Amino acid sequence: MTLYSGLFGDADVERALGDEALVQAMLDVEAALADALADAGLVPTSSARVVREAARAERYDREALACEAARAGNLAIPLVRQLTAAVEAIDPYAAEAVHLGATSQDILDTAAILQFRAALPSMMAHLARAEGAAARHARRYRDTPMSGRTWLQPATPVTFGLKAAGWLDAIDRSRRALGDAADGAFVLQFGGASGTLASLGDAADRVADALATRLGLPRPAAPWHAQRDRLVRFACALGVLTGTLGKVARDLALLAQPEVAEAAEAPSPGRGGSSTMPHKQNSVASAVALAASVRAPALVASLLAGMPQEHERGLGGWQAEWSVLPELLRMTAGASRAIADALESLVVDAARMKHNLDRLGGLTQAEAVVVALAPHVGRAAARTVVESACRRASADRRSLAEVLSSDPVVTRALAPDALARTLAPEHYLGQAAATVDRVLAATGRAKDADA
Amino acid sequence: MTLYSGLFGDADVERALGDEALVQAMLDVEAALADALADAGLVPTSSARVVREAARAERYDREALACEAARAGNLAIPLVRQLTAAVEAIDPYAAEAVHLGATSQDILDTAAILQFRAALPSMMAHLARAEGAAARHARRYRDTPMSGRTWLQPATPVTFGLKAAGWLDAIDRSRRALGDAADGAFVLQFGGASGTLASLGDAADRVADALATRLGLPRPAAPWHAQRDRLVRFACALGVLTGTLGKVARDLALLAQPEVAEAAEAPSPGRGGSSTMPHKQNSVASAVALAASVRAPALVASLLAGMPQEHERGLGGWQAEWSVLPELLRMTAGASRAIADALESLVVDAARMKHNLDRLGGLTQAEAVVVALAPHVGRAAARTVVESACRRASADRRSLAEVLSSDPVVTRALAPDALARTLAPEHYLGQAAATVDRVLAATGRAKDADA
Amino acid sequence: MTLYSGLFGDADVERALGDEALVQAMLDVEAALADALADAGLVPTSSARVVREAARAERYDREALACEAARAGNLAIPLVRQLTAAVEAIDPYAAEAVHLGATSQDILDTAAILQFRAALPSMMAHLARAEGAAARHARRYRDTPMSGRTWLQPATPVTFGLKAAGWLDAIDRSRRALGDAADGAFVLQFGGASGTLASLGDAADRVADALATRLGLPRPAAPWHAQRDRLVRFACALGVLTGTLGKVARDLALLAQPEVAEAAEAPSPGRGGSSTMPHKQNSVASAVALAASVRAPALVASLLAGMPQEHERGLGGWQAEWSVLPELLRMTAGASRAIADALESLVVDAARMKHNLDRLGGLTQAEAVVVALAPHVGRAAARTVVESACRRASADRRSLAEVLSSDPVVTRALAPDALARTLAPEHYLGQAAATVDRVLAATGRAKDADA
Amino acid sequence: MTLYSGLFGDADVERALGDEALVQAMLDVEAALADALADAGLVPTSSARVVREAARAERYDREALACEAARAGNLAIPLVRQLTAAVEAIDPYAAEAVHLGATSQDILDTAAILQFRAALPSMMAHLARAEGAAARHARRYRDTPMSGRTWLQPATPVTFGLKAAGWLDAIDRSRRALGDAADGAFVLQFGGASGTLASLGDAADRVADALATRLGLPRPAAPWHAQRDRLVRFACALGVLTGTLGKVARDLALLAQPEVAEAAEAPSPGRGGSSTMPHKQNSVASAVALAASVRAPALVASLLAGMPQEHERGLGGWQAEWSVLPELLRMTAGASRAIADALESLVVDAARMKHNLDRLGGLTQAEAVVVALAPHVGRAAARTVVESACRRASADRRSLAEVLSSDPVVTRALAPDALARTLAPEHYLGQAAATVDRVLAATGRAKDADA
């Protein structure tokens, strides 16, 4: 674990994506290939057994692999050399069974798929936690009014439940899209030097099928050495999910501002402090998710930019991918964990939401007043009256309620209790609750699964 | 049509995305809203009729809209003002029916969806052409050998049919993924000021359903003013498709180099010339698709970067989207058209493919020789023999065939005709034809639909 | 002016970058080339005069240029054709003087440089306005305390002058860097077909020098058809400047939140309203600058990605540049204008700054209390005392001041007036004023030039 | 060294940027701060000595730092805690001297600057090697004709010296711009909690000056916690340089294609092989530089996107930077080393350049023929003649020379030896040699420094 992967990442994901896991994944592909060759009768089962025995990452010198790879141009070449030597040390004859039929990219691509597959469940579990927590907030605060905010300025009122339902809806959609993209991307890469598997002769088909079965990966219609669309689609799904998590983080960070103070990540020891200011409670989870959402777009763009790869296997575009997808997964996983933690521990202050609404002095109700006045004076006139009242309220630092109460056009149309009702945010929530219910139903979270 | 959209774009797509189309799409949403309000009984049908009458783009002054929008902050505000005035001029009372219940973003987002929906069919038609042409090449050149090329260096032989099948497979996948993303993204935006539709009171639900029906767009569980994932997923699909088309373009441009000369866009008058060199036949279609593939990743990244939008409607992130998605569609459409044209007109030179293979003097067969020697001397020894022969061939500027023919280890193992056969690319094509067949079957193009 | 360039751009910049300006810039290069050929004695002066006469943009059919360019692959080819025809119509012999020695890219690149050079002054004027306004705020509010805010949480106090000085410092630096990059990038492109100017024979050097002189552009050591670093460096400078303006916008948008309300763009008619909410005063300028800062990074990335252009002139990378740099300039210019307007009209509420500080109940002074206590109890113990007081204040919803006043460790060390002084933000401003003065001096704005 | 940093990076750069170096750089800043505090008389010199004694990276548990940092939100907090404990273990009183006056970001930003400063010389040395080698090629092949290539199609001839001079010119410019950007960016970060250094009282100025002196970094007019323009400008310079190196790599990879075979990276054992094809000599250096040029744009874009950081210190944007700049440096350094190696070892085949020119059958001379014919028949007619000859040559698969020799319009105007001379590329090189000389002079490399 590097210092930064520790800071941003998720320990389980890191285990799946780290250097030792990479070496092991490559060895797993080589071992499965030896088995598949045995299945197809090309090598003795005993040779395949020796390959598998030698295929244990801890036996390999990663520093040497890195150095040799810099000359060779990829990691598979030195690993195959070391693996062959290890197999030979056990049984010289078995070395004939190593890497037969494959090209470096078959091993590297399939190993990457194995790593990504291993990294996914932990991230999906974080997302399930995040969705569960968002659903709980949506249910609990379904009818709790708060200021709507558009362009960072007050808008008509919403409920905190509606905001949480919006998060839930988007995370749910993005998680499912990620699952679909993973299903599409997690396929076998096996084509040999140029994608024809020519070195395996007539046995090619049998070996490829056996390898796919052994690794639990579908075998696609054609190798994809220079057709990277499936992988990039997976990356895009990670990118969209990270953007969605970044939106949650942005909202949380804004709500946690002391001047707003409507919701905040729960304080805990050692969390979000400062090296010099003893009072600090920083929104660490939001920072992690926002940082991820700053980085993810560019990581996705790298992969898109690398797509026009030359002929049967590319020069530059493929090599550029190698560390980008793991880094992107790290970012998305870190953001998933962070948002799950933040939503699960979120301290919501409904009273402060009401207080902030009240302090706006009726501004959020300006549209409601237009709606209420319109039947009496027409919509255009109603709007003019309210706009002018808003201007006076701002100029005189009075509340809109106060200004309206002393406007004869208004008082003629609306009795005091009707005006009061119009100025009450809790009576101008429209479809908020219905939308919460629709989202909960659509995401299968109408009831708390944990309750 | 601007100078650059003319250069890169597609005329039909440009018609759907241009400024007049944008104004008309916004007006179409306003007119449909008036109808929906009438459906729900909130305004008279006659008022809705007046709104629709006034909702014709050619009546509106785009220069004035642009100027006013710069102050207002968006295009909907001045358009609603102009539309209201136009309606009032016909029937003052009908003005009450304009824009009731909606916010600017409802109009802008839904109008954008209508534009994108209108732009799609032309692009899809280009892609169908591209796939049809790729399939024809795949069938026709299923067994035509050419040099495989990896890292831009010779690899084991492939067939031109295999290369074309790879293009077909990836375009087909990317086109279907785009269709799915469009289905997911083309939904109604209608939430009013903060997403609650509060100004429509109890009628909100009915109006929203009627509006969705009238526009032929599904109504989602919740408004998506600040949840942009669906739209960005659509953008990602455009990006991946453009990358896929860029890969085809890269291959074509490399094949068209005079030193390779295996395939080229057909020359035609006024196409790909030079302002000073009379002999020039530039690969214009490849240039268009490659340029699109340089631009698309960054356009996608912009949209991903804008996702963390604040609260109910964002400040900056949303506004950044406005011209990006149309620009991305332009790029993808231009690339689709270009690749369809290039593949349909492609001049393929199978004889030159053979000639280029021959000039490599057997290099593409090095692996084949190892495979053939291995049963006689073991795989490791076979590889050593061939590596050393390759080095000698390169040092002495002789062909590999020549060097091998004079190597006693080789001649002892392989009779002259066996060696000759091993050195013949057409006998070392492995799964090439089978892969072509699999791809044609998977994409439903085993037979020529036009035949 | 397109709808979106109206919304984001600056009218002067738009005039320099629009389609008519592009055609005129290309014609200006052609006319200057004819003059230079005459200077070098290759063509008669009278022919050059005819070329210049024909080189007026309004004569050319842009729709036809766009269509023809789509086939030709670039705009110069059809323009040279139309120009040649126009010249021939006046004087057939003069047509020999058109475009002699040049390649399309010479014209397109140099025309782009002319356009960018024309667009710069208006942007620089906006930046000067922005810096002037920031400097005025820095001087006026040099000693006005406000809450420092780090990670969007309260930090030790700053002054509004310090914040404004930070903006000034960064804009000044970014503007000067842009000027330097423009000086480096605004050079002649003139190399002919492959960069050798071979078609001009021995006169090449003289023609190139004369052309450079006539256009007022330095002639570089070598043509730069496929070496785009200067141009991309200019783009990077635009990108960094836009990021700097985005930072100002972010601060302004956050300060304008009603719960903070410390500064806001001045309201004005037709500015920042809503299509449905009559009370709205949206931060339009901030939205424009933030949107620009979302888009600029990707536009810069496109240009960087297009740099590896093939051989003497590239395929794809160059073509991708064409609309990106103008779009980036539009974004930066729009952001410059917006921030200049916002800072010039900014309504600052110093009383609210004080009020917000007071409402924090001493939290911003936590570090100050540690500093004051440290000499009495040691730094580590002081920190422990204050951290525990912060926790109690938060738990009991009391002010930190109140909690500290009842803590015997504190009261033993600090007399009531010493504690009161420690808790007063205006006594804990450190280097704020000195930093303001340093920045004003460094940017040459110690005094108001307008005063 | 991770597996991928081994593959792409440069060992010296990796040493400067690795995790141990990061911890040491942070400790170096803390130690220098203690010294500066002693210089200013705030702490005893003996305490500073103890801090320095404890500030040795090998004492610190990086795994624990990573874990604690994930909770704390940054690396400085746990490191300061561990450092304080280490100091206390030696002399409890000295702990008062640790981190006094600083905030976490002061340490992290300044440490990053120290790391970047340490990484630069090795990269600059690679660039000097690359420039030296490019200059040698420019001098040696100053007059060696080769096909010009534009849009990947044959253009008028150039010389290999001209191509190399283009590389030299651009690398030289990009290296110098990087040096300037580094000078601008390598400044002290020291502002305390909110940039006012308030906790140091009157001594703040003295401490800041002393710290700057001790670290050898200029002290800027203001802290730059949320003003990241200098750093991003440095990143942009790295990005532009990487693009420049990518352009060299693209050219090299294209020249090394076996069908072109005009220049290639020298083969060496263990370099550029294949795991299955014994003949392979892949262009590993080009792959490394091209991969870097695919990745760098997005890394730069990340940093630009993170610039709009909130108030005194940002939430998300800053945190996103942490691993991006080191990764970008790695990429640029790896590309610098790769291109230096490639250019130094480049095997150039001037005979093949001539052979390829000859095989084009005069196509590169089409413009030259127009120039030669123009005085006889007029430029327009000359162009028509040659265009038609080109078309016939292509249709009949004859050489342009042959077709022209049998065209009476041509033979009437040009005697056989004049036509032959016109068709000789070596007589149509225009300013190639002069440009080489200008570039060599401008870069101070007219003579070989090693000669």
C-alpha cells in the first residue's frame, strides 16, 4: 500500500489491485492456461500441475521484474521467463507447457480483468451501504422542509428526504450501470501473437474454451487486443459513478458549512482534525469523494484517448492503460467507501433546516405567493407585485413576509391566514413526498431491510 | 452551419443541433407544456392552441436572445419573455398558459433531449453503412493473408477479413451501447423551481404525465436537474464509439501509407487534395475520424467534471454542459459519416498485401517455425535457433527463409517442403476465418443483406 | 454570434474569432503573401494589389466554403480556389500571384495567430479591470476581519482584503504569463508543402522575411507545422488563467450564499433572474466563470493530446485543434469579463462578516487560545484543553468562549481581559495586512490609479 | 518502486518521488522549520537540533502513516504526531519546537516542491542527451533527402537533418520553458492555518524568511494554499514537453515500420522482444514516450480542473493534486529517458530513404514540375497537366516520371535533362539545410560539444 492509496483507497480494493495481486493474477492466468492445454491434450496434466505449483506470487522478485520489464516493454515477458525457470527447476519437461499459445497481452489483459473482478465486490458493498443510508434518510426526512437551493441561492422549499432520494436514485442507477458494464467487460483475452491463435493449430478452439471455463470468463467472438471499447465502457461507468458520488459529497460539504450547519459527517477521534487548529472537524469523506471526482474524468479521458490503437496490437495507447484503470478503480472505491461512511454517520439537524428557512424571511415562498395571487390579479401582475416586494425587502433589510403584509394588492387578495399559509414552506412542498416514495419503490427500498 | 461544423459534421445532425433547431426545440417543449396544462384542465385548450401557434422558431430574434441570455444567465428566460409577448399579441389571456409550472432548466434540458433524439437516426444510419461495408470486407477478404502488425512491427499473419471483422465487431457493440444509453437518457425533465412542481399543486402529477406523453419521453421517478448521470452516460457512449471509429481510421491511415499501400480511401474529385501539391490524395475521412477521436475524450471529461452540481440545481457545472454535448454529437456523427464513406469506398489491394508479406522474407513466420521445430528439438531450443536466425537475417540483410534453409538444425528437422509450408503465411492463419464467421454471425451479418 | 457564444463570450472576442473574421484573416495572409512576393520581385506589384483588392471576406460564400472544405479536408483549399477566381475576374494574370509558395496550413495557422492576436486586447482589458477592482477591495478591506475557511470549515480569521489580494496576486501572475505565452506563440507559419519552401527557390528567404514583416509576426528558426508546442503553451496559459478566475468565482458564489451573505454580485435589471421564482438573484458572473473553468481543462487536454503529429504535417491531431483554441479563448474571455464585472460591482457586507464571526462563538480563535495558554501549561497541554473545550461547546451547543471562561485551567492562566482579547478575531490577524501590502506593491497597485 | 513506475519511470526520478522520499521531504521541512524558529529566537537551538535528529524517514512506519492519514485527511497530521513522539523520546522539552506556526498544507506543499526540485536534474540530463543526439543527426544528415510526409502521404522531399532539427528545436524550447516554469513554481509555502501566520505573532516574518533561506526557496508575496497557478503552470510545461517527446516517438515508430525502415531504435538483448514471436524488435522507447503522451494531457487536465479551490484552503481540489503531479513527472521523465535512449542509439538508413523516394516514382516532385512548367505554360495550366499526369500514373501503375516523359506539353517545355533534374529530390530541398543551420545556431549546437 502506497501512502496515497492508503489515503484515498479502500483496503480490500488495494489488496486486489496492488503489485502482489497483479503478479498473482498473471500467474493465475498462466496456470489456468497450462490446465487448459492439458484439458485439450496438448500437454500432460502433470506438467500443468507443476506450472500451477510454481505460480505463486511470493516466489517472484518484483524489483527484478520491474527492471527487466522496462527493457522488455511489458511485465509478461520477464514473468514468463521467471516462471519458466521456476517450472524447469521442478521439472524441466514441464517448461514446455508454460505460456504455450499465448502472447504477453493475453496474460496482461486477462490478469487485469481478474483483478478488476476481485476489486468489485468490496466497492459494491460500500455502495449498498450508501444506498441503504440514503434510503433511511429519504424515509425519515420525507416531510422535513429545508431550503431548496439553485445556483447556490434560495429556491422553493424541498425536503431533506427529497435530497436524499435524489442521491439514492442516482447511486442506484450508477451502481447498476457499473454492474452491467462489468458484465460486458469481464471477458477472456486470448488470441496469441496476432489474434489468430495460429500456434495452437487445430486445438486452438478447445484450448480457448477450456481457458474461459477455468477462469470463469466468457469467451468473446474475437480477441480484443486493439479493440478496447468494453474496457473503456467499464471505465466510463466508474467515472459516472464517481461523478455521482462527487455530487453527494458536494452537497454534504455545503450543508456542513457552519453558516448552514444542516448536516455533517459525524466527528470521531483522529478524524478530520488539523495539525494546528484544535477545533477542526473537516469533512474528510467529502474531500475524498470530491478529490476522486476531480481525478476520475481525466482518467476516463486517458483511456478514451488511447483507443485508436494500431492494427493488431497498439503502440502507446495500450501501454498507457496499464496503471490508469487500477487508479480509477481506487478513486471510485475510495469515494464509495467515503460516501457510505458519511451517509451512515450523517448528523442531520432538522431544527436548523427550519431555522435557516425562517431566516430567509419568506424568500423561498415568492413563487408560492405568485401562484396564490394569480387567480386574483393575473399571473403577470402577481409576478410584478412579488418582484417589487422582493426588491423592497432586500433594500430595507426586511423580510418578504413583512413587506407583503403591508402591500394592499396582496392584502386585498389574501386574508392574513391565507397569506401566512402561503408563506409557510411546509405547505409548498408539492411532489416532494410522492417523489421520495417513487424513488424508494423504484430502488426496492420502500422499507428498511435492516428494520 | 459554421465553417467548422461544415467541415467535421454531418448535415442532418447539424440541422438537428443548430441554433434554429435549439430555439424550435425549446418552443416545442413550451407548446407541449401548454397542451399538457390544457389536458390537465389548468388552462383552456384555446390558450394552448395560441401558444403552439406562437411557438415557431423563425419568429424569434436569435441575436437578441443571445444578448439577453448573457445577462439573464440562460436562454430560456429571454425566450419565455419573447414567447409570452408573442402569445399576448395574439390573445392576452392565453399568456397565462405560458411556461406555467416549469423552470428554465426543465425547458433547456428537455429541449436538449429532443435535439439529441432528432440527431441520432442519421448517425445510426451512417453506422449501419459502416457495419455493412465492414461486413462485406470481412466476407470478401476472409482468407486474404496480410501481415499482422503489433507495436507497428510485423507479427504473425492475419487476414484482411479478420481486421475488418474486428472493426465490425467493435462498431456493432459501440452502436448498440449507444442505443441503450440513449434509451436511458432520453427522459423528460420536469420539476419546476426545485424539483417539487409545487406551483402546480395537486395537478402536478397529471401535467407531468401528459407532458411526457405528448413529447414521447418517459417520465423518470424524479427530476434530474442536478443528477446528470443519464446524460453523461450517453456522452460516454458517444465517446467510446468515437474511439472505436478512431481505431478504424488509424488502421486505414496506416494502410494507406504509400510504403504500405494495402488499402486506401477512394480518390474522388475535390477530395483530399493539396493547395500546392497536385499529386495529393489525403485520407480525409481518416483525418476527420481521428480528429474526432482526439477531441471526444476531453468533451466527455468536461461532462464528467461538471457532475458534482450543487444542491437542487448547480452553479457552473450545468452551464458548462450546454455546448459540449452538441459538439460531441457533431464529432461522433462526423466520424460516423467519414468511416462509413471510407469503408464503403475502400480500395483494397490484396496483391500488395501478399507482396508486403513476401518482402518481409519470412519474418511473420518465425513463430510458426518455432512451433514446427519444437517437436524435434524442444520449444526452448527451437526458439533459440529461430532467434539466432532472425538476428543473422537482419545483420546480413538476408531473408529469414534463406537463413533457415542453410541452418542444419532446421534442415535436419524439417524437409524442404515442410519448411516451405511453414514459411507460407497462408498456412498459418489459425482461427482467422473462424473468427470472421463468429463475428459475422454474432452481428447478424453472415450474409450480405444487399445481395 | 451563436446562441452559446453570446451567452458565454465577449462581443469583441467574438468579433475576432467568428467565421467572418476567420475568412478575413485567411485572406489577410494571402494578401500579405502576394505583397511579400512582390517585395521579393517574384510577382508584379500590380498583381499583389489585385489580390489585396479581392481579399475581402464579405465577397465569399461561407456556406459554399464549408461544404467544399468537408470534401477537401481543410478551409484553405476552397478559399484559395474562390480567391483565385475572384482575382482572375479582375486580372487573369494576377492569379499567378495567389498562394504562391504556401501550403494550406501556412494560411490556416497564420490566420489563426492573427485572430488570436486580435482577440487578446479585449481580454487583457477585462483582466486589468478585474485586477483594479480586486486591488480596491484589498486596500479598502485590508483590516476587515472575516472568518477564514479551510475545507469549508471555520479556520483562524483573515481579512477580506487578504482574500482580495490573493485574487489580485493570482490574476496578475496569470495575466503576465498569458502575455509571455502569446509573445512566444504569435509567430509566422510559412514553410510550404513540407517546410522547405522549395517552390520559391532562392527567393524563399526574402519572401518569408517580407511576409513576417508585413504581418508584424516574428519569423521562427523553423516552420512549426507538426511542432505545436508554442500554440499549446498559449492554450495552457489560457487554461491556468481560467482556473484562477474560476477560483475567484467559487469564492464569490460561496460568499453570496444567503446563509453567508458576505459579498454578492450587484443585482441589476434582467440579470440573474429566474423564469419562475420572482425573488431570484443568481450569481450569473460566477456561473459563467465556473462553467469556463469546468470546460477549459478539457480543451487544453485536447490540444496536448493532439501534439504527437505525424512527420511533416499530421493527420488528425492538427485538424482537432481548429475549433478548440477559439473555443478556449471564448471561455477565458467570457470568464475574464464576468469576473471583472463581478468584482467591479461587488457588494461587500463587512458587518455581516463580523456577525458571522461572532456567531461562530470563538471557534476561529481556538488556535489563538492554544498560543496564549502554551507559555503557561505547555503547548501539548494547551491543545488538549482547547480540544476538549471545543468538544464540550459542540456537544452542549454553547460558545467556545463560554466554555473556556468556565474552565479553571484557562482562567488560572488568562485573566478575563486577556482571554477576551485572545478571543477577539481582530487581534489575531497576523500577517494579513502586511501580505496585502506586499501584494499591492508587487503588482504595482499600492495606490488607486483612478483616485 | 512499483511495477509500473519501474516500467515507465526513471530510477533517479523514482528515488526523488517515492514514498520514502516524500516522508523525508516532509521531515526536511519540519527540521528546517525548527531551525528557522531557532534562528528567530522562538525555540532553543538545542531543540531544533533534536528535531533534526528525529527527522529521518527510515524511523517512520509508512503503513501506519497511510492508515492514520486516511482518517485524518492528510499525511502531515500523523507524521507530525509521530515526529513529536520521536522528539519527546529524546527530549520532551524539544517537542514544543515541532511544527510551530505551520499548517499541514505548508508541510505537504513545500515537501512536494522539494521532491520536484530533486527530480528535475535527472530529467534535464536526459533532455540534454536527447538534444545532443538530435543535433548530431541534424548535422550528419543535413543534406540527406527523404520523402516528406504530410497527412501520412508523400509530400515534397525533406532531409532527415531537417526532421531531426525540428525535434531538437521543439525539445530545446520545451526544456527551457520547463526550467522557467520550475523557477516560478519552486517557492516556499508557509502561511499557517489560514495564511496569516498569526500563531507566530511578531516573529512571523523572521521565521518565514529564515525558513525560505534554509530551504533555498524564494518566499512569495503571499501564501498560495488555494492559488495553485504556479504549480499548474509547472504541470503544463511538463505536459507540453511530453507532447513534444510524443511527437518524436510517433515519427520514430512510423519510420521503424518494416515497410518504411528508414530509422529504428537499435536492437539490444532483452529489449523489445515478444513472449511468443522470436523475431520481434519492438520500439519500446517509442511506446514509453507515446504512452506518456497519451497520459499527460489528462494529468494536466486534472490539475487545471482542481484549481477553483474554496476560500483559504480547498476541499477536494487540493487533495486531488497529491498523486497527480508526481505521476506526471514520472511520465515526463520516462519519456525523456526513452527518447534520449532512442535518439542516441538510432540506426538511420540513408540508402533506404533514397530507395523509398525512388519507389514513389516522382510523386514527391509533382510540385517541382509545376514550378518548372509554370514559366512556360502558366501556373494554372501547369498544375492541370501535372494533376492529370498523377491520375494517369496511379491508374496505370506507372511512375509519374514515366508519364511526364511521354507528355508533349511537358517535353516541349522541359528538355530531358531539365525534367530529370526537376524529378530529382536532391535538387528540390529548398531551405532544408539553411533551416537546419538556423536551428543549430539558435540552440547553440552548431558544433558537436563531444567532438
